[in-house]
Amino acid sequence: MAAIELRGLSKVYPGGVKALDSLDLAIPDGEFFALLGPSGCGKTTLLRTIAGLETATGGAVVIGERDVTGVQPGARDIAMVFQDYALFPHMDVTDNISYPLRIKKVGKGPRREKAAEVGARLGLEHLMDRRPGQLSGGQQQRVALARVMATQAQAFLFDEPLSNLDARLRLEARTFLKKLQRELGVTTVFVTHDQAEALAMADRMAVMEAGHIRQIGTPAEVFQRPANTFVAGFIGSTPMNLLDGTVRGDTLEVAGCKVAVPVTAEGRLSDGEKIVYGVRPEYMAYSAAPAEGAFGGRVVIVENLGASHLVTLEAGDVSVQAVVPEGNEPAVGDDGYAVPRRDRALIYRDGDLV
Amino acid sequence: MAQATSPPEVVRESGQARRYNSDAAGLGRLRAGAFAAPALLLIAVFLVFPALWVLYLGLTNYRLTGIAAAEPQFVGLDNLISAVSDPTFWSSTWLTVQFVLGSAVIGQVGLGFAIAWLLRDRQGPLKRLVEGLVILAWILPSAIVSFLWVALLDRDGGTLNALLSTPQFAPLLDHPMLSIIVFNTWRGTAFSMMLYGAALGNVPPSHLESARLAGASGWQQLRDVVFPHIRGHILTNLLLISLWTFNDFTPFLLTAGGPDGQSEVLAVHVYKVALQGGELGYGAAVSTIILLINLVVAVFYLRLLRSKK
């Protein structure tokens, strides 16, 4: 088991596309770490560069105490689960799980023993003679995990491990993966484009955009205090309200309404300054009656989220969204008022958190 | 989040669906038959009839000239019996086996796969140049390439001798089989190269990468990932080029079967006995044997293909 460290890691493709731009990242031993970002942000390239499937054009990859930047993938002592699981269709489950051991010239007896042991741990014992084509998606994923576990590598890399499962199974697999990682205690880096997945599973995460890391932190930090408007807009199942505003003395003028300065920004703003006011729809108190420091406007859309509703207000010429608990939802066309929570609202200046 | 579920789609009238299954174009049997008829007629006239005619001729003493040309006699299995008791027939068969194994199975498949494998991740001028040259060898007419090869390998004033400064070296006379094997490898590699190039594109990159991460060497990647994936392509390729090479007549243009029958493969043998020797009945009988051998080879490969699981 080992820590992973990236020092000034760059990857420039021939043709000049900068997939990774001088990244620094330290993942301590045993951590479950998520690389999150929209497609094309470089998260998969980063994972593949750690694996050695892509060669870095600058900087260093250190696994354990060893600089592996120029080392072949097979000699890095890491194991990877691919998005499509990459199980060999002509081999049965036992042979698939024990394949890395076979390459390492482990004898047939110990190899099968190890495969049986790991397979049993993942509930595959009755499937060991099947071919991948005869398994469900969830079972295939567990075989891929078993193959990784059988290697006893220093670190595991998962590329979009849940994206090939259907929605219901994905939630189960999420819980299962997190529990498994905790039990094994192996440093694990996984890539995902789904912010909910990253928040749910990771110990810490890096949010990436266009080859840069925009924020590193625990899910709670990233969710509650996004370091910039990109992260703020990307994290959260309902997008954060990001509204242009101006500082007016002790209050803010945002979307034609007067709202209070958030707790975290108190005393750090100057009069007349242009800012972006950010607050999550979940942190808004909605009422049908006018209220002090509220965004007021006409209800234009009400979306059902199950136990709550997402209400869109038209305040002036901008839209403000608020989550309203079930039973209190307004009708379209009503006037509504949403008071942001002062301890949860955030101020961004030039795109960065104040 | 709640997923919207749509009500099950109303099942369409199944009788109509079934009718469309058996008659997708909706033409009806008669009109569909009319469309297929010209093609069937051509196949019957130029393929089925000649094949049956050869089977019949093989049972007669039909000759190119003389009395037997005007009134061929039915001789039963005499031609077949004299063929299998003729040592030149067996030496021709053995030469054909060498030709197929050497130029098709080892030469074209081996070289074609090797080029496709080496060029798989490459792009740009080198790849286009290599592919262009290989394909050029394939698309040029036989008469032209044979002449070029005769000019290359000729004892007196051949290009090879000029290049190597080895006057009087005569590959076509001293190593006739090797010459036609090398020639046919050069000639036919393009097909295998293109087929394997397409097949390799279907091998999932993640499978190769998975093997690389496990530490598999290049050979182990081929054995454990590539070959199992393209097994069907390999067998189809082997089937096609084995049969093509078995029946290939181009060696005649290089060596005319000589010297002294040393490169007289079966296709050339048939030509010699039937058209040069005039024994059409006997030639037809040998053709029948070739047909049977082709059938056995085809069935062998198709069996292998079917035993996929």
C-alpha cells in the first residue's frame, strides 16, 4: 500500500492539446480519492498517466517512495478497473481473476486458490466457471474488482467504475465499493463525471476543468464552500444560484432585491463592488408572504424532486431557484419569496470565493 | 429522483408483423423470384453447368483432338484411377501443399498480420506508404507482375543479379518453388494485411491495456487478448487464401511448371495434361480431385469456425 504523489505533471498531446497542465496532487496512503469533472477535463488522462498507459510530457508520478514516471505500466505495482471492465471473453471467471498472477508466473494451484478466495469474498463463488458473457453487468464489475484485488497492488485505479450499471444497481454498487475500499485500505483513485458519486464515495476529491485542478477537498468542503464559480456550478444535484450583484453599504443588491451579506464575507467587501452571489436552492427558505432580505418574484416552473420541489422564481430578469419541502409547493403564477441562509450563502469576486 | 415510466406500448397486430418478417420487401413470391432470376441464371450457366460438365468429362476419354474429340467414350473411373497411380500427380499435389503452406499460410497470413500489427497505432506517411506498396502488388494485373518478376529474377541481365552482383544466379531455375512462394507472398499479402488491420481495430483497447497493466509482454498480449479476439478473422482469412492459392495459376507465368516439373502445382498440372497434352477427360478428372480437396479444406476450416464456443 502506498501514497501517490504527482509533481508538476503535464501531458501535452502531439498537436498541442494540453490535457494536463502542471498538476500537483498528493493522495495519502489508504485514501479513496475521486477525480471529478465534465467530459474532456483531463480526469481520465490523469488516471491513465498514473497507470502509465499515457506517458507524461512533464513532471513526475511517485507511487510509494518510487518515481515511476518512466516505468512500464506492468512494473508500477498498480491495478486498474476499466469502464467496460475489460474481462477476457474467452476465459472463465477463475482465469480472469487469476490472469495477473499467471503473468507473474504464480503456479496454477496457488493461483486458483487465490481466485477462489477473492471470488468468495465478492460473492462470486457459484460463478467461477462462467464466461463473462454469461454474467450480468453487476457481476462483471465484481469480477473486475476481484481481478484487481487478487494482484495485491500498491494502489487501485477505477475508471468510471459505475457508469456501465443501471441506475438502481449504481446506488448499491456505490455503497458496496465504499465499504470494500474501507475494508481493504488500499489507496484508490477513481474517475467520475457524476458529482453525486464523487460526493458519496470519496474521502477527498479533486474537481478538474480543462486540464487544471480547480479545487481539492473533502466532499463536505467542496459542497459547502466551492472555491470558485466553476466548482459551485458543477457540484450539487440542483445547480447553485449564481447571481450578479453589487455591494451597497451593509447590504447587497442582487437581482433587484436587497439581501444580507453572508456570514463568511462580512467585513471583506467594499461599497460599490461588483460580486457574484451564490446560494444553493436547498439553503433557501421559501414563503408565499413577503419577507425581509428575500428574493421575490413570480413562480414560473415547479419541478417535482420526490420529497421536495424545485421552484424557479423570476426575480427581475434573472431566475432564482429554491427547494421547497413537499406540501408547501406553490402553483405556477403565484408570487413567491425565498430568503437565503446567511450562513450558507457565498460571495465570489472575479470567479473566486471571498 | 423519481424515474418516469411510460405505459407499455400497445402490441401491434401480430399477424401483420409475421407477414413482414417473411417478406420484408412486400414483393410477393413471384415478383421476388423475378428479381433473383437473372442472377440465378448467370450462376447456373457459368458456374453450376461447367462444374457438372467437368464431373461428366472426367468420366470420359474426351480429347482435344482426334477421334475421341468427336466421339468421347464413357470410361468410368479409369481417369481417376490412372491419376492416383501417376507419380507426377502426387508430386504436383505435394508441391501444391508446399505452395499453400509456404506462400499462403506462412507467407501471406504471417506477413499480413505482422504488417497490420506493427502499423496498428501508426498514422501518417509511413503507414500510407507501406500500405500503398503492399496494395499495389495486389491490384496490378498478373501478366504485368509476372513479367516484372521474370525481369527481376532472370539469369541473364536480371535486376536482382545486377543489384547483388551475382551473375548467372538463376532463382527461377535453381529454386523454382522458393521463387513462386516468395512471389505469391508478395503478391497476396495485401488482402490479409487489410483484413487483420480491420480485425485489430475491433480488439477493445481496454483489454490490451488490462494485459499491459498485469505486466504482459507483447507476445502474451497477442496470445491472451489479440488472437482470441480475432480467431474468426484468422480462420476466415486462412480459408479464403488457402483456396485461392490452391487454385492459383499465376506460378505458370513465372516458371511454366518447370524446370522438369519442379514447380508444377496442381493448377499447372491440369493445364499441362488437358490443354498441352490434349487429354481433356483426364484433366477433368484431376480437376474433380482438386474440387474434392478444396471441399475438404473448406469443411475443415468451417468446422473450426463453428466450434467457437
